[in-house]
Amino acid sequence: MFLHIGEDVSIPLKNIIAIMDLDVTTLSKDTRDFLKISEEEGFVEVVGSDIPKTFILAECDKKSRIYLSEISSLTLLKRAGLIEKINYIKKQKKN
């Protein structure tokens, strides 16, 4: 299964390590430094022409990639079916 992250870019779900909201995660200096170094080393790919809202950390062919997407992290999580899985796990823990 693939996750469409904008423009004409789709990533296999099995390759995705994290889907992170840029506004929240970049409050941390460590995350800002990580993204800056990743960009300098050529690991970052911008998807779309609007301001990015999300970064997706993925491993493709044993190489790390970071995709900056204009689609919100919540929308991407819903597309991936992860919201439903999280809700299911929460319900199981309550029972």
C-alpha cells in the first residue's frame, strides 16, 4: 500500500518511519538542527509549492529520505489508516 503525500509523490507505507507536524516538532532545536543537516546533506525533498506542514521520514533502498509535504500530518495519518488503528488499540486497552 502507498501513501500519496502530494504532487505526484507516493511512498510505500512500509518505508515510512514517521509522519511529523512541522509546527509542533520544530519547536525543538534538535529537530531544527536535524532537518537543517539533512537538507545540507541532500536527504530532503520538497513536495509541492506551498509552505510545508509536515515532514515524512522514510527509508527507501536503505537510504533515509525526508519529504516536506504541504498536506497536514493529520490528513496523511488518516490516509494511511493509522488514526483508525490508534483508536482500535485504545479501545482494546480499555476492555
